[in-house]
Amino acid sequence: MIELKEVYKTYPNGVLAVNGINVKIRQGEFVYVVGPSGAGKSTFIKMMYREEKPSKGTILINGIDLAQMKNSKVPLLRRNIGVVFQDYKLLPTLTVYENIAFALEVIEENPKTIKKRVMEVLDLVKLKHKARFLPTELSGGEQQRVSIARSIVNKPKVVIADEPTGNLDPETTWEIMDIFKEINDRGTTIVMATHNKDIVNNLKRRVIAIEGGKIVRDQARGVYGYES
Amino acid sequence: MKARTARRHVREGLRNLRRNGWMTFASVSAVAVTLMLVGVFLTVILNVNHIGTTLEKDVEIRVLVDLTATKEQQRALKDEIKKIDHVTTVKFSSKDQELDNLIKSMGQDGQAFELFEQENPLNDTYIVKTDSPDKIAPVAKKIEGLHYIDEVIYGKKQVQKLFKAVSVGRNIGLVLIVGLLFTAMFLISNTIKITIMARRREIEIMRLVGATNNFIRWPFLLEGLLLGVMGAILPIALILTGYNVVYNMLMPKLAGTMFTLLPFSPFVYQIAAILIGIGAVIGMWGSVMSIRKFLRK
């Protein structure tokens, strides 16, 4: 479970990006985070995997306060949170298989488990047949599927996605959304920042709208609510 | 750390060195040049130091006692010398012993003296040592003021000049070495910074998927270590051979003087160990310095 209490974030340059956010996200929820550019969405997302530290307030993930968390514990947090980005962040010199396995290798998982887990997630994202390809040999949608596979390969309870479909065409976007839905159906919490009106309005889930660093709307089965 | 992980780190470190071929070459050369200079300096300084300490140990004041002094007066003189500050030992050497020493020190030529059946012209002598070489001159001055002294002999100015030169040399050498070491460290740190830049994305992803900082750091640490150690190899080889040549050339010429060089073994092996150690330390330090800012937060 994720819980933010009275969270503020001021950047060193004085910009107040998050201005008192209170929100609870239960295990297994699917949450869209929407709002105009510069509203504080990204900061909100980044604080959840502790890329940014809140200036004030508490962020609890499974009972652990990220604001109080020591830097040395951050890697352990990251092992329980999958992160997906708009630009995939794959390593160009590694194959699809190696890119996914990388996430387990760096946490010193044993080779047997690595192989088993990688094959499982490759199956889930339907890329088994491209395991030996390099990222550059894949389409954007396929690359994003690799990235998603990597984010869930160590079975995190939460997957955080920052504009995962931002670079994709509508058809591919739905392929990606189907995968997220599948992951969510298996019990993983999904928090997704997006600008895509279409997916928010069609795959109806909880919508949190952020403007000026505050939550201005929180609907159980919401709509996008902005002109895009 | 698991053995598998250790192997991975070594593999990654080596891959980095290969991938940045020319940078690797450049920084290894830079380290080699630096360590060469450090090595030569060290060799010279340690030898100068060695000569210095040998001389320091040898420096003594020879007090030639007036021939007219009686045994009683000699004893009184000895007590008086002993009372002077910084005097550690006062040894009596009779004029017969002095003659023996003189004859011995002249080797073959000295044998002629054994035929010399005259009265011994030498004085009874007190050999005075002080606790530190720079006290020689003041102590000698004080002894000169005592009664029944024929002459006080010590190295005087030459000795003092030598000591001064030795200590100045030591200090200059140290400053230069420290400067050079910083240069080498800077160069290694720069090389590693470039390899880190090339792998920024990889580091970012490693951090995202939960690799610990140590895990990320290790390959770079090993890379730095290898750069440093590789840089030490050439200087060690050169100093090993060079010292051998110089040693064999100079030692015969120095025979008979009080100057000696440090013997080849274990001295050069100590130098080798020091250079490898320095190379390794500056290599790792350089890499730690350059990776630090990528691992913040």
C-alpha cells in the first residue's frame, strides 16, 4: 500500500513542485496520474521510487517511510518497485534477454532463477521469439514491452510508469495497456502518469489529477478531463 | 560477495579497459611516467638518507688530550666532558690503540709503520658521541674550553653542510613526489570519468533496478586498480635494471670511502612493492573520486 501524507517538495532552485499532497493507494489498484505539464506529476512519480526526496511529509510504501529512508536502503526499495519510462531505458549493447536478466544480475540472483524468471516475463509480454534480438532491432512498442518485462522480473508489488505510451502510436499503445492490465489483474499495483486521453477514458480506472502541485480531483472510475 | 559477482566485476573492469583502449593507454603511460619519477626520486632519496644516517652514526668528536696531563687529570677531564649536555658516550682510546688503528686503516702501506721503532707521537684520545649530529659543533666548542686539551677534531663545516643538503634534499623530494602523485591520481580519475560517462545509462538503470552502490562501484574500482598497477610495471622494470647497472658501476668506486649504496636486494624489491602499492592506491582513489558524484542520492 502507498500512502502520502502532507507531502511537499521544493527544489533547490525554489520551485514548489508538490504543495501538500495526501493520497492513499491500496494494493492492487490501477491509478492514472493526469494533469498539465509542469503540474507536479513527474515529481509525484519520482518521489514514489525515491528518485526525489520530499521536503516535508511522509511517503509510506508497505509501511516504510521513504522520506526517512537512508540512502543505503534505496536499492532495496527499488527491488520492490518496477519503473517504466517513456524512453524505455534499455541498454543498446545487450539483447532483449540480457536486458531483462540484467535487473536480476545486479541484485545477485542465482542464474537458474534468472533464466526461469526472464522466460516467464518474456512469455507475458509475448516476446519469447525475440529474446536474442538487440533493442535497436525492435519496434518502439516491442522495446517498451521489454522495458515492462524488466520492471516486473523481480516481482515487485508496485509498478510505476511515467508516460509509458508517450512515444507510441495508438495501436501499439493498446498492446502496452493490455500488458499493464494483465499485470494489474495479477495483483500488482500500477501508478501511471499519462497524457493520453484515449486510454484514460476507455480503460476506466482511478484518476488522480494534479494541478499546481495539489490533487484537484480523485475519481474511482474517472475520465481524463483535459483537452489533449 | 559471491564468487560469481566477483567474476562479473573483474570481467566488467577488464571490458572497460579494452573499450577505452586509447584512454587506457594514455593514463597507463601517465602513471608510468609519474611512477618512474617517483621511483627514481625514492631510490635517490633513500640512498642519500642511507648515506646520511651512516655518516650521522660515524660522526664523533675526537678530543686529543694534552701530553702533559696526568692520569688523574685525564679522568677529571672525562668526567667534565660527560657533564656536557647531549653527550652520550665518552670512550677512552690510548695512544697505543690510536696507533694501531692508524696502522690498520692504512692497509698495506701501514705495515711500514710496524718497523717504526720510535716513540709513539700520538695523543691519548677521548672519542665523544652526541645524541644528535647537529649538537656536534656546540659540544666541541665547549670541550675546547676545558683544560688539558691539545686539540678537538670533528667534521666541522663539511659535516654540517652535508646534513643540511641531506635534509633539504629529502624535503624537496617529498614535495615533488606528493605533487606527482596528485597528478597521476587526477589522470586516472579523468580516464575513469570518461568510462563512467560512457556507461552513465547503464549506471542509471542499475540504480533503478536496485543495484547497490558497491555493486556499481566495484568494476570501476578494479579498473582504477589495474590502471595503477599496469602503470607501475614499466617503471619497476626500468628501476630494477637501472639500479643494478648503477650499483655495479658505483660500488667499486666507493670502496674505501664511508659511502655505500643500499644493497640491490631487498632494496629494489621494496621500491617495486612501494610503486605497485602507490599505483594501486592512486588508481582506486582516482576511480572512487570520479564515480562519487554519479552515485549520490
